[in-house]
Amino acid sequence: MISTLIKHQARPFLKWAGGKGQLLVQMESYLPKELTTGKIKKYFEPFLGGGSVFFWLAGKYEFQKAYLYEINQEIGVGYKVIQSNVNKLVKELKDLESAYLSKSAKARESYYYQNRSEYNSCPIDKIAHQIRKTALLIFLNKTGYNGLYRVNSHGNFNVPSGRYKNPTICDEDNLLAVSEALQIAEISWGDFSGCLKYADASSFVYFDPPYRPISQTSSFTSYSRNTFDDKEQTRLKTVIDALDKKGSLVMLSNSDPRNYDPRDNFFDNLYRNYRIRRLKATRMINCQAEKRGSITEILVMNYQR
């Protein structure tokens, strides 16, 4: 049982490239008013990722049910472990943290690759395996280079070791808060179209799909083996059309292709029948500091504020 004394607002338990943390204040003014009137009973997030929007909304509004989908099974399992076995997970993480912090810089690097190898070979067929794999996932995320989650074509995690002086590997207070927030959630992995089964006129659906690359060389889709190309972006739009017909309220975020090519109106054309707004963001995941800076991202909504 989760303690009722938890006072922390739940935050993402993973570092997440492209997470919405920096945009939440701007997004708030575009949330549907039905959230405050209590009309929205169900929340859907078909591309869960780091979960920053879910945790933010769950701390502000009361939902009867949340339906959270993650195509990457290992990450989806991580959410389930925190939901149901958070105390056992905390114990595993404390052991990993203690072992890591006690080592020299060179030994830490070796320990990282040892755990990366175990993570890639660890099955998820039993609860004990799922707890161990989730602990390793969080460990790698907190100690790997730039906090990235990236897999190769074989589905193996391949982020190199990072260099951190005193990383927090086990954030117990936040893990407990995350577990508490997840008690209303049904967590599954699969295609984003799965939301159509349960969504209705009392639902708010937030889509944060793998971003369309904003340059010819950038791509942020490698957290799974699946390719999310323009064909998939277009298929997603058909799902939003179906949700719109059901009366569901929908918000979608994505990169703005005009950052790279002012003539690229892909999303403006695709969602021409919906409301489109542009938000200011900071690109932080480029390894070259001089290429980081202010960009715009888009919000698409099927409702008026």
C-alpha cells in the first residue's frame, strides 16, 4: 500500500529526450476547459514515453481512469513495475546506487557496461525479472550518456557510459509518488490506435508521437525498433479524425518542420481542419552546443479553449 503521506508531485522517473517539461507552462493555456469542469473522466496518452504530461495533469485534475500506452515493451513494463512493485524496485535501485557510487571513475564505466549487458539479456517473463530489468533501465538512464534511451536495429540498448560525479539513481520519494499516480492507470503496449476502443465524449487524449525530424540529419525515433515516418504521421491523423467523431477532446504535439524549411507545411496541410498553435522551445539534445537554441513546436487541437 502506498503511504498517504506522500507530498511530492510525481515527475518522470526517466530522463527523456524531447520530454514536455519545458513546455508545460505554455501548454496549460491550451488545455480544454472541460478539465476544470469535471466533464473529462478519462485520460489517454498513446505515446507515454517519459510521462511528463500525464504526471503533470494527474497532479492537477482528478480522472476516474487513465489509459497509458507505450510501444516499447521494456518501458511499459517499467511503468507496471512501479505501479505494483515499487518497494522491491527501490531496494534493487539502492543496491545499484550504492555499488556505483563506491567505485572509481574507471570502475564505474566498467560497472555500467556490465549492467548494460545484463539489461539487454534480461528476460521479462517473470515478475522478478521485470523488477530487475526496470532497475537496470533506470540505472542506465541515470548513468548513461546524456540520459538517452536508444536501441539499435536488434532492439539492444546501446547508449555509452556517461560521466557523473554523484547521480541520483534511486529517487525513492518520486518513485513512490509515481506509483501513487499510476494507481488509476491501465498500462499497455501496442499501437496508438488502441485508444479508439475506450475513448468517448468524456475523454481527453494527448498524443506526443516520435517527432518528425526538423532537419535532414536529425531523428528522435530510435527509442524503439519501429519507424515513425510520414505515413505513420498520416495514419495517426486518421485516428484523431475518428476520435473527433466520437466527441473526444484531442491535443497533439510535434516538431515544427518550418524550423528547417519555412516552406514545409506538412502539418499545416495535414491538420488544416484543426486548430494549430506554435510554442517556443529550446532544442537541448544536439551534441554541438552552437546548434542548440530556440525553435518552435506545434500543438494541434480539435477544440477551442
